[in-house]
Amino acid sequence: MKITGYADKISARPGETLQFMVNCERPRYRADIVRLVCGDLNPEGPGIREQVVPTPANKSYKGRAQTIESGSYVLIPNSPMLQDLKSFTVQAMLWPTMPDKGTQAIVSKWQERRRSGFALVIQAGRLALQLGDGKGNVEVVSTNKQLLARQWYFVAASYDAETRRGTLYQEPQTDYPTVSDAGRVRKKTQLERVGSNQSALMFGALRTGSGRGKLDQKFNGKIDSPRLANRVLERADMERLKSGVPAHLQQSVVGTWDFSRDISSIRVTDVSPNRLHGETVNMPARGMKGYNWSGESMDWKQAPEQYGAIHFHDDDVYDAGWEVDFSLTVPANLKSGLYAARLRSGSEEDYIPFVVKPAKGKEKKLAFLLPTASYMAYANEHMATNAGMMELLSGRLAPFDKNSLFLNEHREYGGSCYDSHSDGSGVCYSSRLRPILNMRPKHISALGGDGSSLWQFNADTHITDWLEAQGFDFDVITDEDLHYEGLALLKPYQVILSGTHPEYHSLQMWDAMKAYQNQGGRLMYMGANGWYWRVAFHPDCPGLMEVRRNEGGIRTWAAEPGEYYHSFTGEYGGLWRNQGRAPQVMLGTGFSAQGFDISAPYRRLPGSFQARAAFVFEGIGKDEVIGDFGLIGGGAAGLEIDRADERLGTPPHTLVLATSQGGHTDIYLVVCEELLVTTPGLGGTENELVRADMVFYETPSGGAVWSSSSIAWAGSLSHNNYDNNVSRITHNVLERFLNPEPFVR
Amino acid sequence: MHTVYKISANDQDVVEEFNAKPIGHHSPALQRVLNVIRGQPVRDKYVLICTKPHKEWTLGQLTGERGKPVRMFKDQVFGSVEDAEREIFRRRWNLHTGTKG
Ligand SMILES: [Fe+2]
């Protein structure tokens, strides 16, 4: 892809302005604002449906390349104290994860052009002190002892300007007999001096120039308790500095940084009297257990002094920080919906999707809640390239479109909360301030099942397409709006329609939806594996979300013990189910099985013949098979599927209307949170839990919930020119839900 | 996933079943074979590049190294996913059994 881009916001109301940032490797490109209706390229389906909306932004622009600089670090601005160091001691606790991955800076104060300054680094897998005299000469002192990955070390280096002696300490915190990974080296250097410079002090990287792309020596692993002193310290004094600044060292200390302060922020605090504060860049992981974690506390809020580590990754990214190329002030008369800035240059094309919300007070009766938190969790996922499991999960070869090929090559675009970092640790933060190339119309995903192969954003265009085709008036709102606006966002609506896979919810989102239900709001759950993971949004930084993969649940990585609390909020992470809020509490059904090859139909159950559910099945035959067709796996029940379960919170008066039980392949397996003892027979042809249960129930104040409980459901809506029983059931439910007549008075 | 099961001539019966329906319900015997061949780790793993979406697929191969381009076999082009599945099954069968499938 020679053209990619992102917007500063995910949604805007009329009158508000969106800014678009574009990377274009061609001289010019054309931008057009389009209303997105359907993004499915499959010729068996409705086809691409989009309408150009005339706006002042629609025109040709000059192209320019914009790149992303990935890799996280801490930046402490330069100051006289830092600049005037002649002799010094630098120390930290260190947990390297990839000591053999090239040179990695732990602490750097370096100017590359003149080779001036110092850096405590890992070089050739060993601790080393890199010194530059400012005249182009560099000398490196190494312990020559190989560091082990994922082990804690005390590391330190000092330099004596008078004797020109450098000293290094590499002290493992665990002794393994026969392993020689400890080292102490004292060496007289040839350099006349260590040059001064005006560069920032950095933890976790080194900069070789001012421009983007000059970030170098990116460190992978944890740094805890870095300290800097203005003279050579005795080893005993270094030890004392671990836990504070004793009086006799006050004159010597330059900085003692405590990463356990302000864990929820990007601030980095120097607790020494010098207050050389800084901040993190590109969101390294915080709330990480430190070298002194005892295992007695699992919560960083309870024992912050044991969570003084920051985990840096060479592929962390937060804000791509591109220059703005054009902006759009949403016209007053533009109706709410799903839109995109369509960027084209020759055969190159990208879309930057966004949502136009209704003007306040101009809401329609129906809103489609676009699951943007889930899009963020999946943003730029690399499951098919990073892990071998995709073909097993999907029972077919993994398809790669141009977006997937690009993401495989451009790791600087960052991973998703399904990926692992290059060092194998899980990606717990995801940002939307970067191009998200799997949140695009026309995108084909390996997860999307045989057929159209759509997942998340593009699969959700099957819903917008159906709403348009059926002539329903609807607004589009997003998860992020729900998080920040709460119940007020939902209150005007008679009916909320979910996306195909609304999996991720913050506490604010969860509470708002429950409150909406309790006051009579109606929810149509058009998907599955919804309301599953708890997430947190960053308190200060926009467009940034956190997921901790705790305890159980289908997950592609596992949070480390002791790291189950969100750093952004201090809230316990993981499955909502493990916090007393299983999806069944919200939807009547919850995640039960998954498989990604083909889908299955539903058959009616006795519940569907009760008078309370008659409206759902109007025009549907008694023995009619429901949804034995569709663009997603050829059936309406598929990919991820949910079941009713009273013990998990399905309301006792719930009517189970239909089920897909017995129709699935053995690629479909019971979810792992159901497995206490593993036994044979977990697949779709054998296990009763492998099923999508369609349910209906009434809620307090005259509301109701209807759940399809299948991600594939929306892929069947357009079959036979929208004349089919999946479309009819959805239509029946939506018509009735739009009717204000209470279900139960 | 590295599987323990070794595909051999004893599995010959499943070849016909696979060729008749590469994607969908399979017998346990075929599924066991597919678990082996589809469970290959990412290094040198075959994938399908959507060169013309929903019309034309080109054989690709992952390198297993992050950031390295997917290898593309421009002379291995398929008009359907099923044809691609059959060809790749044949290649993997040969690799695992040392015989022609
Ligand atoms: Fe998911």
C-alpha cells in the first residue's frame, strides 16, 4: 500500500472537525468523503456500496510520505545537572527479554554526530558502557558475561573523569550453579574525557538524530529504579540508592526515578531533590511487577513499591504523530452514519473510516452501536503471520489481502491486543492514532469464515447494508462515545443494534448499557462473543485502550501473574464473567464455542412457539430451518457463538427460540473457560455447548432483548435479495422493538 | 502446533474425501491428518494471497520471520479456494509421506 492514513477522532457530530493524516508515496492523491454502506467484495453478496458525499474536503492533495517510529522509551529533558556530568554512576534493575537482539540502550545520554556522552547498554548479550569523547572516538567496556533472558539483574556503571576508569557491575538476582552470568569489570579507558551534550536522558533507547526514524538501540524488557549520580559511587552506596536518597548522598544524586509513581499516566517522576521528571513515549507497559515483587500482592495499587518496573518493547507505538493533510468539518445536514475518507492515487487506495453522530436532539429511534473498542483490540492484528494456529482454527488456508501483506511487512504500524510483542510478551495497549488497516471496507480477514471472510468492521457493514436496504432510519454511535457520554448517549433511542462482535467493554460502557436496559431500552444483539473482556481507556491520552488477558477466556497471550490490574485505571482486568458480569447478564447468552470454517443453521425450539415470541417468527414456518445460507461460512450461526445459561445470568424468563446445536464441525470447540477437566468430545459434532442460542426476554420498564448469538448472523441478511428468514426475523424484531408499546407493563 | 501423529500410507483413504470437500465437515480420520498439515508452525507455511479478491488466489508462503515479505509463487495461481486447498494438500501430503497423493 502506497497510501495509508488515520483520523484524530473516531466520531464527530455536525459542526465538529475531523483531521486526517495521510502517508502517500505518490505525488498526488484524491480524497473523497463517502458514506459506507457495504464493504464486502464478495460477488455473491450485495457488493461494494458507497456514496460520495460532496464536501469541501473532496479534492486532490499533494502526497508525502509519513512514517511511524515505533519503540518505547522514557525521555528526561536535558538540564544543566545532566549536561555537566564529568564523572558519574548510572544504575538500574534490569529484566532483559531479548539480550541477544543487537545493541540496546538501558540509559543513554548520547549525541551521535560527535559521538559524545555515555550509554549503559546491552551489547552482544552483555552489559556494556559505551563512552564517547565528543571528537568521534567511542570506547566500550563490557562485562563479557552473557545476560540471561527474563532474569533480574542489578546493573551499574561508573566513570571516573580523573582516573578515566570505567567500572561495570552485572549482578544476577538469582544464582544458578554452573551458570556464569555475573560480572564486575574495572578498566582504564583511552578516552581523554567523556563528552558532554545537550541530548535528553533516555531510558530504553538512544537517539542518533533528531528526525523520525533516528530512534536506535531499542531495548526489550523491564527497567526498574534507574538512578544517576554525579560521581563514582561505592557499591554499598548504590545499594542504599535502591530504596531512597540517604543524607550523605544528597549532593551526589542527580536523579532517582520511581516508575511506581503515577502508573496510570505517562509521567515519570524523579523523587530526588532535583526533580528531573520526564515522560514515557510510545506507551511502554506500566503496572508491571518489579524486581522486588514478592507475590503477596497482586494489585499495584496495594503495593506500588513492588511495581516499579516499566516494560519497554521495540515495537510499541501510540500516536503516529503525522502532520495533518486535510480536515473535514461535518456539514450540518449530513445524516448520522458510517463514513470514510476514501483516498485514491492511481490503483492505490485506502479508506479512513469515521462515524457521524446525530446532532444533539436530532436523534432517530434506532442507533447502530459500532463496536470501536473491539476494533481497537483487533487493530492491525497479525494472527495469521505471527502464529501457526490460524489455519487450524479456520479449517482452511489463511487468505492475505493487500492490507494483511502490508501489515506483515510494516511492524512499525504496531500490533493488536491479539499479538505478542517481538519479545513474546502480550500487547496490552492499542491505539487508534495510527492507520488501522484491518478496520477497512474491502478488507478480507482470515478469521471471517469461508465465503466473504469478513471480521469486525467490514463484517459490520453487512448490518449497515441491511438497514439501508430495508429502509430503516438509523444513527451510528460508537463504543468510545458510550464510554465518555454514558447513558445520555443511549437515552434518546428506542432500539440499540449491536455489531457482529462487540467483545470489549469498559465499566462505563457496561453500566450505561445496563442502565439503558433497565429504563426500557431495547437491545438487539446482532453478534456473539460480546461483553466479554473488560477494558480501560487512558485517563489522559486520547484513542488509547488497555486489555489485560487474565485468568481465563479464549486468549492469544496470557497476562503474567501479578499483572492483572489495568495500569490506566487500576481496575481488575480480564473477563467480565470473572467479575460477576457474564455476558448472559446483559444479553441472555454468552460465549460458548468458536470455529472459523463453516457456519450452521438454526432450528426452532419450543420457546419460539410461545405467544410472547410470536412476533419474532411471523411468516416463518413451524419446521423451517433458519439461516442455512449466508456469506459468512454459508450459515447464520457461526464463527463465535453464544449460549443461554441461567447459572451465568440468563434471566429465568428467557425464551430460547432456536439453536444451532449439532450443526457445527469439529473445528468448533468449547471455549476454554468452560473446561475444568479436559475430556474427549469437545467439538461441534459431539458437545452440547457448541451452539448458538437465539433468545428473547423482556426487561424492566417495558424493554426487551433479542440475541442472535452468532457472529455470522449478519452475513445471511442479504441472501436472496434480502428475502430470507434471517432477514425476516431481524426485521420482525426490529419493527416490534421500534414500537414504543411496552412488552411488559 | 507440532503434532505427534505421523501421516502414512494408512491414511490414503482420506485423500479422496479431502479432494471432494476441502472445507467443511470431515471424518475424524481426515481431521486428524488435517490437524497435522494445517498445524504447521509459521515458518514456510503456505497461505493464499488474494491477488484478485474472490476471483484469483496466488500461492504464498510465510517466512516465519516478522517483517519479512510473504513469498509469492506467481506461477501458482488458482481460480477457486478449493483448487488451492487441493494443490496445497497434495504438496503437504507428499512432504509428509514421501509419496504422491
Ligand atoms: Fe474476538
